[in-house]
Amino acid sequence: MTGPPTRVLYLTGWTRSGSTLLGNVLGELPGVQHIGELHFLWRNGVLGVGTNSSCGCGQRVTECPLWSEALTALPAGIGEPTARRMLALQHALLRTRHTRDRIAEARGLRPVASGLTELLDQSAAVYRALTKLGGERLVIDGSKCPAEAAALLGRDDLDVRVLHMVRDPRATALSYRSAKEYIDPMSPARSSGYWTAFNIASEFVGAAAGNRYLRLRHEDLCADPRRTVTEVMRFAGLPDASPVDRDGRVELGVNHTVTGNPDRLRRGVTRIRADHRWRTALSGGDIAAASAPALPLLGRYGYPFLPVRTAVPASSPASRADAPAAGATDTPPPDSPVPSGSAR
């Protein structure tokens, strides 16, 4: 390796946690490039067989000027055989249940699995290419795959910081209850099963990463956006002033995200604010179903074990004042199925 390691902020945890919004907010800073979920470059961007093959700028990933240039740096090229090879390696090495193996390898406690270096070389090449295309100070990868975060920690050509984002599983359950453009709905129990699995795996990563790890609650981001964004910026090595104003507003421009929540396509002034609708919109049964699989972590994250459902006032419909922050949800990883409540 020549020159300093490429600085990467890798976002992990379960989806619908606000990572898309936070990545786009940080992407407004000079020298910072938010690239969305790079893990899905091969499936969605190259093969075009996943949930969404568009770049955040609105063009197909392979036709976007930025990605067309960045992909020329890939060691194995971007043809279909390479893409299918990378997908096979991801499936074999980077599912949630592989997290502890990847941690052991990153810490030098066991030999690196066959194919892992080949796979990570592709991501590292993309990160390096993006340092010449607007990401010279920081590249933000919102892939949220704990095993991948663990593996990347072992690279000496990358300066990887891991940001673990969490959100109350009942709010996540409401977000998943309805389909959203190219995202299918999910039951409260299933959503919380994934929530627990991905967050436990992310906790393992945090224990291994030490001071290269920060956990952030969605609720804290919404309660004090300016202060919280500043905290994340300092963690990522950015001394700038926060792009969020005192009222929690930020102006979002065009981004070049690979996959991610449909809200990544929004532009203009966005206000970061809380969404408490789950307290009225979910039934008592749904709240219980979403709470049960998450019990091992609720107390750790400061969430009530079984909150009381709030009744909707008879005089008015559910308030839109608590509408979710634009972009505050994310795309579920379709290739990482985990049984309810399991951290395989």
C-alpha cells in the first residue's frame, strides 16, 4: 500500500434505522461521498436483478458518470462472471452468522477464509477510486452487514470506523408493516427477529473494533440532530461545522448511492424529526409481537420492555407533525435471512 489508508465510515445494524438519511446528510460535506449500500453493487448495480438498480442520481448505476469511472478501478472488472463470483463469495462468507469468524480473522486469531481477500479487494478498490471522485476525506458505506464490517476492520489499507445505528424495534415494525415502492412488507415478529440478530452481530463487531466503533440511536438523532450529527462527524474525523441547522433542517442535493431506501432520491430542504406513530398505529398485539424477539437488547439500548399503546385522540386523525424524517429508513438485505430471534 502507498499513501495513507482510505478512510471509510461503515454503517451497521438493522435497517430502517435512519442510516440513509444520516449518510446523505454527511454527504453534503466537502470531500465526503455517501455511496449507499456497496454490498449490493453486484446484484443490483451490475447484474440488475435485485430490488433497485438505480444510482441515487436517478441513472442506472452502470450508466452514472461517477460509478462508470469508479468501476473501471475494480481488479476483476465488472462483467457478469465477476459479479456472479462476488455474489457467491458474499453468500459463503458475509452472512450474519459469519460475523464471529470474520472477527477472529481480522484479529489474526485464525487464517483468512479462502476467497475473502479476493472479495474485499473489490470493495477496497472502489473505496480508493472514490477518494478521487469526491470522497477524498471520507467514504460512507451504508451496507449494514456486520460480517462485512468485521472483515473490513482487518484491512491495513483502510481506516475503517464502524457506526452502529439502532432504532426502537416497534418503530421499525411499523415501518415494515406496509410495502414501500420496491420494499416488501414484513410482520412485526419477523422484523424484530432480524433486528435482534443484526444488532447482536453488530455488538460483536463493536467489541472487536474498540475506539473505532460508535453506537447511535435513531431517537437521539431525531431529538438533537445538530449535536448528534456533529458527534458522528468527530468520530469519523471530520472537524467541519454540522450541515444541520439549529431547527434540525438540512438541504440535500444529488447523491450517488448504490441501493438503499427509496427516500435517498429526495432532494431539497429536509427536517430531521421524530416519528412516534407506532405508539398509536400498532395494535397491542403487534407491539407485543415486535417486543418479544427484541427482549435481549431492549434494556441495553434504553427502550421500554413492553410500552403501553397510546390511543388516538377521537377528535383528530393521527398527527402528521410526527411524520418520519425523510430518508430515515433503509432497504432490507435480501441475501441474509436469519430466523426470528437468532444471531446465526
